Amino acid sequence: MSIPHEMTAIAITEFGGPEVLQPARLSTPQPGPGEVLIRVAAAGLNAPDLGQRRGTYNPPPDASPLPGLEVGGEIVAIGRGVRGWSLGDEVAALTHGGGYAEYVAVAAGQVLPVPAGWSMASAAALPETFFTVEQTLVMRAGLAPGMQVLIHGGAGGIGGAAIQIARLHGASPIAVVSGPEKAAYARRLGAAETIDRTTEDFVARTLSITGGRGADRVVDIVGGDTLEKNIRASARFGHIVIVSTLAGPMAEINASHILMKQLTLSGSTLRPQTREVKAAIARSLFKTAWPALADGRLVQPRIRALPLAEAARGHRELEKPDHYGKLILLTPWGETLARHPGNSDNPIESA
């Protein structure tokens, strides 16, 4: 196929609400050394996109100013020095921004094949959350069989990926959710236990579930005063992984509890990591999670889709309290493919 000189992308015209996301005609990017150009079928929506739009999570200086951190699509051009990929390969990729577009250039090390039985569109819902959980919970916090893992936001993108990866590694996921519908969804993903934070004390329930020991690992996307509660809910030698602070960055904690329990607290953001770090995460996922996605040990999250031009509506949906699962944006090409899903066994809902 011929690659057009221009493409449609979603630009952030100024910091603010969802209405600042507007379609724009921009030059199609070219792959640099070590990069591939992907024709995008779908782009995933994630919480960091909301922060970028609001002006609270600015991209690194070398990143695209366009939003969008994960895509599924087809390789249509290959930069100098790239090995192992061919034109026409169907892939999912962690981008360095720029995913809300018809084309995006991505470092080849951050690209993974679309798992067997998945479509390019459904695979777009994987990279950002799976890379985040693999880096923090597996590679850094040393997730191991038999561990009890407390996961906040268990029905969201990060939480859902954490449930599945914990279960894959032989750990027991305890999902904190808000409501019975989200609890049922978390159990479908593999949660051994669920805690409804709107009606239950998650510290008391965690201690009850674990026989008084507490959780060996905690995935915290909340921050704020939840951190002190996570410390109380942790087991001795536990590790709390902080991947977001949705409730605010300030927390008052009792440091003596950290000392007495010999806890580890770690924080990480994925986007500023180097290409080398992201490639290492991709290699780890390719060995563990990717085979499980292909053979059904890991199931597709709930995915809802809407057109690329309706990115603003996508952000509104993502901000709703009753949202759970993943949201993706389909390019016009992706919409055409969605009408003829081919070998994909994974349905996508309309948002």
C-alpha cells in the first residue's frame, strides 16, 4: 500500500476538558532508525491520556505531543537497523505518544505480535496496562507463586491486567472494586476474592481473607489516604507498588509500621522509561503473558470502542464512575476491519 503524506490525528488544542481533543490533519510520521511505522487500527485510552489533556502529566521532551500510549495495527514501513519484523505484520505496541492517529512510529523493541485469536483492535487494549504491571509487580516487586496480591481499581485497565498477571504467576488476586457489577467482572478476570470499597473496610477484609497476615503485594492506583491503609493491610516483608495517585499525591503515613513490617514502597511511571527498559519489559511479556493470551489462560478484558473522531466522548466515558474494562478508538480503517473481524474470537462492544 502507498503511505499518504497526511493523516488524521487527535490533537490537544489546549489544556482542559474533553472538548479540547480535536481532529487535525498532520504529516504522516516516518520511522527513524530502530523504529517501525504502524498503520493504526485502534488506539487504547488510559488514565495518563486524561492527565496529559488536563496538563497534569506532560509528555517527556522527546515524546510526541499527541495523546495515545498503545495501539494495534499493521507494520507498513521499517526503519534502518530493525530486525525481526516484516511489512504486513499485525502488531500491538506501546507508543511514546501519538497513538490517537492513523499512523504512528514506534521503537521496534516496544512492538509485540497480535496474540493468536485476537484482532488488531482488541490487542490495542493490552500494551499500556500490561507493560505497567509487568514492570512494577513482576520485574520490580518480585511477584511469586502463593502470594496474596491486593489490587485497587480491580475493574479498571491496570487493575484488570494486575489480576490476570497475578493469577498467571500463581498468586492469589484480591480485587478492590466499587459495586457488584465490577466485582463480577473482576472475578471473571480471575480475582480469588473481591472487596467492595463502598460498603466494606478493605483493610479488615484483607486481613480476614489472609488469616491476619495481610497482603504480600499491593497495587495502589489511588494514593492519598489509601496509602496508610495499604500499609496496615500489608504482610511482613510486603511490597506496595504505587502506579498512580488518583486521590491526590499527599499522604500521611506511620513510618513505624513500615519499619516493623519491613515493607518496601516503590513508585514508577512508564512513559519516561528508556527504549531499552521498555524493550526488556516487552521481552518479559512475550515469554509469559503473550502465550497465555493466545491459549486462553488470560481472557480479553471488556473492550468498548468508538470512532477516532469521537476521542472527546471517549475521555468522557473514561471519566465516568461506572466505567470498567477498556476503551479504544477505531480509525476509519479499524472500523472497516471491525465489520469483518476475521479470525478474532474476541468481541468488542460499541461505547
